[in-house]
Amino acid sequence: MKKGIHPQEYRTVIFKDLSNDVSFMSKSCANTKDTIVWEDGNEYPLIKLEISNASHPFFTGKMKFVDTAGRIDKFNKKFAKFAKRKES
């Protein structure tokens, strides 16, 4: 491995899946300004996730459609003018 390219400051953080409110503790060097008080009473940095193994269809076996960023509406709005052109 190359020297000097890997982060040295791993710290304990809380990852929270926003789609189903599941949280877990792990190590990370990702930056965040949010914090949360964990079950042990200590305050840790909070990293918010849109999807994790607790909500991903591959791991849960349930198909669940997640559109947190409004990507479908954005796509439909962007390409609506092309659909109107073909109908005419």
C-alpha cells in the first residue's frame, strides 16, 4: 500500500438509516457536524444514511421503493416537454 494516503484519524461514529430509524455504531473518518447521544450516554458524531443493510431490499427480502431526493419528479419535469412533442 502507498504510504501517507490512508486516513489515520478513525473515530467512533453513529450511522443512522433515515428510512427506518435504525442506528449502529462503527468507526469512520467521514466528516459531519451532527451529533447524537448514544445508548451509553456519550455523545458521538452522527452520519445520516438514506439506505443501509437494515432497509436495502437485498438484505430485507422486501421490495421497498425509496425516492428521498425526488429523482422521479425531477426526471418527469425535465423530460415532460419531449413527451408532449411526440404526442402531437
